[in-house]
Amino acid sequence: MVAPFRMYEPFIGPFDPCPPIPVKIYNTPIQLYLGFQPMNLPQFDPQVALKTGTLWPCLYSPYPFNPKS
């Protein structure tokens, strides 16, 4: 399984007026790595599917918990 979260270190110039953010993290959609949808994928129950926003568990990608917000 491919990790849906990627990270990179931005360039910090010597005259950058903003405080540096050492590592930036971003989310990539799972659909990028799935290709064609295989047959007979497991499915969530209807109530769980409505809560997660997708019918298939392999396409579910929750946002990370951010204690700062």
C-alpha cells in the first residue's frame, strides 16, 4: 500500500522574511495509485460509507489530526 501522505523540505532563502517551516506535509488521493478498480472489493456498510464519504475501504483516506487547529 502506498502512503497517502507525502512530505518535503521547502527551500529557505537567506533573505526569506517568513519564519521557516522545516517540513511540509500534503495528502495525495488514493485514486492516483489504484488504476482500474478491481472486481469484488470489500465495501463499507451503508451507514459507515455515509460517514467516511466512500463505499470502499481502500479509497478511504482520513485527514491527520492537527492539534494546532
